[in-house]
Amino acid sequence: MIPSIASIIAFLVTFLLGYKFIPYLKKLHFGQTILEIGPKWHKDKQGTPIMGGIMFIIGTLVSVIFAFVLASVVRIDSVEYLRVFTQPNGTISFLAGIVMALFMAAIGFMDDYIKAVKKQNLGLKARQKTVLQALVAACYLLTLYLTGLRTTYIPFVNHPVSVVSGFGIIFWPLAFVFIYGFTNAVNLTDGVDGLASSVTVVVSLFFMIASSVMFRFESVVVCAALCGALIGFLIWNLHPAKVFMGDTGSMFLGGMVVAMSFYINCPIILILAGILYLLEALSVVIQVAYFKATHGKRLFKMSPIHHHFELCGWKENKIVAVFSLVSLIGCVIAFVIIKLTF
């Protein structure tokens, strides 16, 4: 029942925060500035409060803390909810994922603050954001190494693969690119009301089930808490959104989905579980490459790809539904692979 309790608490905290936090953001005039190049109907969203991601960040943290305190009080040793805290360096490696996500959120907060105060949609400069994200990713990987990460799992390989000898050392630079890439991919997905939230609910459910199958119960709690918090946020974020998560929220989610993939020690599975994030990021890369190669022509009407479908006439709720379904398909395939591997 611990994951269920964590999920319910996260939902309630996030949802109830909306009643106070959203009016507070409006009072501070922390509203979104809409790009001129975006769909014309997005102008109606001008001034919608940003930084709403703080709501589900608080909801997630409160519920996770409560869940582990509850587990320690009732001493649920039989299902090993506290296993992570009894292993050498287990506490540090587990908390490192949450701390990494919080630092990513802090970078997003700086970006949102510039947008909200200076009324500039661009926020932090790309170089500034890249350097900060790279530092966070490097520190996270260094922490994992120092706390004993020596192997990782690869789909269809039924034994852990060394990442400290032979060809396996390529894991570290690839993991660095992986963290940076997926964090920004989740950020790119946040462009339609409820999209990033809905897709990440699906991804969180996958990691919750996968963590259970792999007997990583501490990860089950975190995934359940994040899922509940996002559902609470979706009540305020579905079209027409009353609040946006902002880069504060999307960068936190990016950090969390990456952390969840490392919690089960199979980060590569995020390529399938996070297929929607990957498609969003690839659509931007393809659009830019095609634009340069054809001297100004565009393959998509606009990127990321959710804006292409918007300009094709799709309603925002339809985009959310279809993209969430694509994410679900990727997660189902990922789960089948997890079962075959473990």
C-alpha cells in the first residue's frame, strides 16, 4: 500500500496547491510570453502563469518523504522498501537522482524567471543552459561512479555488463549525452496544454511497474509519487491550461525520467519508454538539418512535431491523446523487453 499512499498524497498536495499557488503567480504577473512565430491561436495563452511545475515538485517530494518515513515507522522489512538505505552508499546513489532532477529544475527556474520578469520568451541563453546542464549531468554520473556503479543492463543480455573495463567504458560518455539529450527532449515536449504531463504519467507508470518486476521498491515509491503529482497537476494543465509547468517543471521531469532509468540500472530502455520525447527532439534536429540543406525549406510546418500537427488542424486534446498513446505503445514494448531480459 505504500506506493498507493504516496501517489494519493502527491495527487492531493499538487492539486490543492493549485488553489493558492496559481493566484499567487498571477499576482506576481509571472505569465508566459508567446513567441510571434508560434501558432496564432497561442496568443490567447499570453499571460498564463508559468512555473507551475513547482506544484508537482513539492507534491512529489512531500509524498516520497512521507512514504519512507511511514515505511520506517511500520518497519516493512519484508518487502524491502528500505533496502536502498541499508546498502553501502545506497542512500547517496538513490538521492542523487532526485537531487539531479532538482538541479535541472533550478536551471529551468532561472530560465522561467528571466521570461517572467523581463517578459522575454527566450529566457537563458542556449550556451548558459548547456553549460549548467552539462555540469549537473557530469556531477550525477560522478556520484554514481563513486557510489559503486560498475555494471548496467542491456536488453536481451541476461547478465550485467561492466562499465569500467573494456568496451564498456563507452557507457559514461554515452550516459552523459543521454542525460543531456533526454532532459532537453522532455523540455521540448512541453508545448501543448497537458502534453508533457500526460506523456510523463505514462512513462512513470512504466517505470513503476518495471521497478516492481526488478524488486526495486524504493523506485516504485518515487515513480508512484511522480505519477500522482502529475495527475494532480493535469487538472490545472489540461486544455485550456490555467497554468504552465514552465522550464522549472519540464526540466525536473526530464531529470526524473532519466533518474528512473538509472534506478532500474537499464537507462537504455528509456529509448523505447521515452520514444515520444525522442521523436520530439528528432523532429527539431531533422527540421534544422533539412532547412540548412535545402537553403530555407521546411520538412515540417513547425517543430517540435506537436506544432506541426497543430498547424495541420489537430486540436490540442487530440495531440495529447495520440501522443500519449504512442508513448504507451513504446512503454508496452519496453516492458516486454524488460520481462524477457530479467
